[in-house]
Amino acid sequence: MSELKVETRGRKPKSDEIKLIEVLDRYINPEIVANKIMTIIEESPSDKTRLEAIKLFLYYRFGKPKEVKDITIQNETPIFNIDFDNIDE
């Protein structure tokens, strides 16, 4: 019987991420990329472009920060209305 490869769902293991970074570092010099991003940050006339370049570098190099959401419920809203007075027994 042949072995079936079971694909896992969700986030890939950290070891896979580290391997990917190592492969990218082998083929793409991180120093050249960092210099190019710095050029974009320094020379771009657009604040939006500069911010995106900074975010891109930080996300790829240090990882995207954990997203935290604050959810506040003001008052309870019923999902549906039931009129218990009109229910037949």
C-alpha cells in the first residue's frame, strides 16, 4: 500500500518559513533588497509608497505583528423575535 501524504491546514511550521528565508537569501542578496527599499523610502514623492515599502520590509524580515481587535457590544440584539403570547399550545 502506498503512503499518502497528508496535507496539514493552517499556518506552515516555523521550520518551513526559516527554510524559505534561507533559500531567498541564497538567491536574492538581502542587502541589495534593503538598499532598494531605502532608495524608495528616501526618493519616493508619495508618502503612501514610502509607508508601503517600510511595511513590506518589516513584514518580510520580522513577520507581521499579531492582529488584535477590540470588540465592544453596546446592547444585546435578539437574533429573532418570538412572541410567546401568541404561541398555540
